[in-house]
Amino acid sequence: MRIIADISPETFERTQRLIKAGRYASVAQAVVAALENQLLLEESSEGEGISKDAGRRSAQATPQLASAGSTRESAAPPPWQDALRGTVVEVSTASVETDALGFGPYWLWGVNRIAPVKFGLRVLAKTLVRGHPASLESYLREASELASHCGRWLAQLDDMTSRRRGERLSAGFPLAKLGSEEGSRNRYADLFLACVRKRNGRVDGALPALRFIALNADEDNGPTVAITEAGLRFAALQSPIIDSDSPEGSLSDEERDFYLEHARTSVPEEKDALLAVMRAIANEATTTQAVDRFLQRAHSAWTDKAVASLRVTILGRLVELGLVQRARDGGSASYALTEWGRRVVEQEGGER
């Protein structure tokens, strides 16, 4: 299908720079990638979010897998799980030089789930050899390929259990929908794992941003990647997606606890982003439009499209962490803090 669209000269120039840098073969390919990214974000963030048990947040609200005797087919555990399961042995860890991190204007752009980040971290922890950081290129290739296989398996489980959008365990994993499988894997590697921008050498991606990995320059073989102490600890925690044959949620309570404590003590950008939206919701910004208005006031330089994308990604992480729940009434959505979310806001200084 051929579509004609108007774009600003600035957007066209920025797209041309990406093409010259080898990121895309054409404007059309860049547009398709942008559409795929936004649709994945929007679709994976719709739904009612999580359910709560008595006084304790639960895994994301998802129907149980078919029980014995059900007429539904079962999805066999994929062979890659054996390679990623088991004890994560200690490896030499690295420290992050925060001055070397060069984040773009939008924090964790496109990262609407944490489980795909954890998946990539487990791949790294299981493949590192003590004292020898891995080639970034080979790591990204292996991790994105395994994540693609995992995403297809999770999508099967999502379909079998009729999980709605916003509840799907496959959200964030590389799944080719509009574009090619290679494009989907590249998107996952760039956003959820790590990359070094060719034009300016900027380190980007969720893993270095969250201080889970460190990248080191190697003039002969390209950048190498090492895991930090926090990254190794997070990778070692049991994961429903990796360590269970029938995952009912994307993160365990232990993973949620660790992630939030790590953000609180070591990643001020993530702590501030999550808390700001939680405080807005606590102060009656309970609709999509109200959250957008809050983000626009806090970041006046952001475009409407940037605001919408950041709202989707931040709320996606908050729902997965069990801090915010989403409800839908007809065509409109509303947000509320969970009991645990309210406690976190109170502990961090209340509803500012």
C-alpha cells in the first residue's frame, strides 16, 4: 500500500542523517520502523493492567494456562530456556562511568516493559567468561535472536490464554508485525539492550541507562560489554518468563522489589520519571489526557507526539511494576495507584 504523508523539514533532515549513518536503507523503511515502534507501544499498553491480592501486588492479571484435560493446545517450553536457566555464576563485574553515558532528550524512549530488559541481561550473564567482556556486536546478535524466539513463544501463550492488550507477556519482545524480523530485532537491541550511536558515539539503550552494563572501547574489535554488580544480581533473580514453563506474569515480586530499590539508590532518572507520574496520578491526573497535560507542563519543549509516546512507556513500566492499575470504561482509560503504589509515593515524600 502506498501512502503520501507530510513531514516537517526538520524531521526529513533527521531521517536523512540516519540513512547516511546506515541505520535505514530509505525514508520508507524509517517510516515503517517508526510506525511499528509506536503501534507496539500503544497496543501493548492497552488493557486493564494488573490485579491485586490481599495487601500484596500480584503478577500481571492474566488468565491461567489451560489445565489438564482442557481442549486447548499447550505450548511446549522452548529449547532456549535450558541455556538460560539455572544458577547464574559470578563473573567479574564492572563499574559504570556515568559521565560516559549520553542519554537522548527522552528517558528510556520506547522501553514500555522491564521483562525484555531482564531477558537480555540474563543472556549476558550466562554467556560472559570471567575477566573477558563480550563483544557488543556478538552479544546483541545472540540476545536479540533468543529474545525473538522467546517473544514468539510468549505470543503463543498469550493467544492460548486470550490475554488482552496491556496484559500480553510478549509485549516489548521482538515480534515482526509491520516490518521485517530483522528490523524488529534491531529495535529491541537498540531500545531494550544497548547501542553506540555512530554519529556522535553516544551510549544509549536501557541496559547502560539503568547501570546494568558497562561498555568499553576496543579500537581493534569494537565495543565490548561487561555486567555491573547490580546487573549480575538482577540477572540472577528468578524470572517467570525464563524460569517457568507456564508464566503467569512478566516479573516476580523479587524482581519488582530489586528494580525499584535499584532505581531509588542508583538510577535517579528512572526514580524521578516513575515518581513524577505516580504523584500526578495521586493528584487526580487519572486520565490519558490529564497525564499528557502533566508531562507537557513538566517538559514544555516536548512535542505532543513525544508526550504521548513517553506517557505510554512510563505507564507501561508502572503497570508492570504493580504500582499503577489501569481501567477501561468504553473507549476511555483511567489510572489509579495500587495500594503498594500509594505506599511508595508516601515513602518518597508524598503527593507533591
